Amino acid sequence: MAKHKDELLNHDYDGIQEFDNDLPGWWKGLFYITIVFAFVYLTWWHVLGIGDTQEVKYEKSMNPAYVPLPEDQEQTLVDLVFPQFKAPYTKPGRELSQAEILGGVSLMPQEEVIEVEMDTDVEPVMVAAALADGKKIYDQYCFTCHGMAGEGGIGPNLTDDFWIHGGTFPDVVHTIRVGVPIKGMIAWERSLPKEDIVKVASYVWGMHGTSPPNAKAPQGEEFARQ
């Protein structure tokens, strides 16, 4: 016997009788389309990794240098808390351009590129172009903890004679490079090229003695510059 559409079934539960109301064809058609789309979406974005997810699009909008980590690469707590600072990586057979790596921060002319092999070998670079780049990096990443003028906030004052982790320029570079994770400062060598670390360290070095308003009280040990 053929089934009647929207028929009242002989199912009675606590006085409530079941009514078999068939879904319209257009609704079921859309449902089947979403199933097909789900498989396409899963393959395109998560299996092949061709398209960017909403999370990746957001991260790229916040940091042009951002490239998602490979799925098989372990994420640290810092990665989870500060995903926008993940170090860029390349897929096999593809190299990042200089612009992608630096996220739009310009390099000094080729003959002035800073080579840093060890923290002890580096000296401040008081070149206008390098300091301008250092200021851009500082204004983008550092001011939230150290203040726009280096007066300090969550982090220490950068303009006085007192330093927590050493007051030489190599000490400053080292602190920026490896970070102070126990106090919430990430290791910037994971997301900044060594040239940019020296640039921002040089900019910070030039803040000494500027005496900004609302400066934070001294922290650490006094270090007299030579």
C-alpha cells in the first residue's frame, strides 16, 4: 500500500500521537548539498591545506608574516597564547619572500644588513633607517608592556640605569631574543629575523636617559654605561 503524505501514524505515547509530516523537497535538497559541501570543505581546507580557514585569515590580517604551523609540529603554550607571533614556516618546495618574513618592515640597504652570529658580537646600530625600523617594531609589539616611550608598565622601565637581565647592549639583544617566559615575555627569535631584533634593541638602547613622564620605578641592578 502506497504511503500517504502527512499521515497520522498509529504511534501513541502518553496520549500524544505521532504525525508523519514529510519535509519539503527543497529542504532535503539543501540538506544533501550541505553534506557534499562538508566533504569538499574538509578536503580543501583541512586535508590539502589549500584554502585559509577563518582563523588563518584573521591571523594574517593581524600579522602579514603569519603562516600557520604544520599540523605535526608541536605547539607550545606561547604559541597558543600568542598565535600571531608564531615563527613563519614554508611548505615543501616553497620559500617565503622577504616581505612575507618581515611583515612589511623594511630592511636596511643590502650593504648595511646586520650580521649577528652571537649576542656577544653585536653592537647598537645608530643608523636612521635602522632606528626607524626598530621604532616600527617597538610600536607594534613592545609598547603594550613597556609603554610608548619606554616608561614601563607591565614590563620594566627601559629609559633608566637599572636592568633586570643585564645592562650591556648584548644583554638587551639576548633578552629580546630568548625572552623571559616566566614573566610573560616571549622569545622573539621565533618570530623576528635577527636583523630586526638588533634594530629594535638599538632603538631601545637609544631610549636611555630620555626621562619620559610617568616612568616606572627602577627595577633590577644599576648599570652605568661606559
